[in-house]
Amino acid sequence: MAGQQERFNGDTGLLHQRAVRIPLPDADAERVFHENVMTIAAAKERKADLLADPDVPLLAAYEAELDHAAESFERRLRRIAGDDYEEVAMAYYRGERDDRIAEIVAYFFEGAWRIQQRTTVTDMVYAPLLVRYPDCFTVNIRFASGTSNPEAIYYESPEHASEELADDYVETYHEESQYSQRQAADYVREAATMFREEFPDPDETRFEERKYGGIVSAEGRRGSVFSTVVERVEPDPDRFSEPATEPALVEAGPEARRTERALGLDDEIVH
């Protein structure tokens, strides 16, 4: 995607209050969905390991998870549109294509591009929402400039602190920062377990026990302070009146509005 970034500045409205709906028509589709969720859980566990390691910079743990998200978007882009997905997305932005496939490709392309902007945007929250329904799942890609969720875990990176500290406080600050990182590591490890429980293996779980599920998360940074929160989401069984037959962009849905309020993202969503 690097070659496109020089001439691509994002579409402020493409992600706003929209989601992608992906059908789950058969056992193979269910397995692919489960495998993808397990990679999210594995990325959480990897982040937890990095956070718990005092020799690893905190930023490396934060960026490893965002890298995984961007890579997952790019894998989906290739499945939808092949290796030329960038040109498909740019054709949509230029107004040369307005078909369903181009619209979905542009949605995921926008998400991957915004994640890559984290190197220049230090005040950013990535707040995806994943919801499972009987015949499909939806993905909401959302970004905000902040979160005020009281359940969020905050942890600090001394390497990114901008304030000059008194000499007698430097050691204490580093110790407190490492303690906050260990707490975050425990939380993130529990979050990985939450993903595994909320979206169980279709070959080992009855359909009635897996047909609904949902998780929202928010990973953020503001200067030297990082934050994370992961919560279960109750799917709305009446959200869709028509069966899922093909991937499509849809309205964000009631779960998105509820989680925006719960995460404190109201009026903060980056458009």
C-alpha cells in the first residue's frame, strides 16, 4: 500500500456508520471465520507477552497488534479483489467504479490506510466491532481521537514521555510504568480468552451455541499513555430482515451505536 499513500488522503465518510456484512453459508465459511478470529486471539496473546517483557519497548507491543489488523485487512482485500485491490480501491475513490466489490474494497483499504497513519497521528483510538449472526458476521472499522471508557486499562511508555522529571522520581516513574504494563498484559491475555470463548470452534460447538457473538475493542494512544479495552457485545437478533447472500456494505447497526456510547466515542469518531 505504500505506493498509494503519496496520492491518497483518505475518504472521511467511507467508514462512518457503516460495516461490511459477510455471509456464512456453509461449514467451510464458518471454519474460515473461526480461523480468522483465532488469529486475533493469537495477536492479543503476542501483545500480552511483549507487554510483560521489560526488555521490549511498549510501542513495539502496541504496533504489533495494529500491524496484525492492517495485514488482516490486506489479506481480505486480496481474497475479494486479487493482487490489484489497490487499483480497485483507487478507481472507486476517483469515481470510476461504484459497484459493490469496489465499495467493499475501498472500505477495507481505508481501514488499512488509517492504521498505517499511526506513525504520524499519536492521538488515535482504533475501535473495531465484530458481531456474529446465524448466517453472517459484520465488521465495523472505526477510529476516534480518544476514549473515556471507565473500564479501559491505561499503561505508560517512559520512552515517549514529554515532561522532564525530577531525578529522584525517574526510577519510581519507570517502575510504575512497568507495573502498568504488566497489568495491561494480564488484561490483554484475558481478552484473548474472551475472543476464543465468544467465537468457538464450529467443529466442536453446536450451532445454537455459536450462532450469536460479539466483541468490541479499543486500542489507543495519547502521547505516552496507551489504553486498551475489550468487551462482549450482545447482538441484535432483529438487525437484518433479509438473508445474507453476498458480501455487502450495510449500515453500522444498533450494536455500533451502543458501543460508541459505552466506549466514550460519542462525538469523537474520526470522519
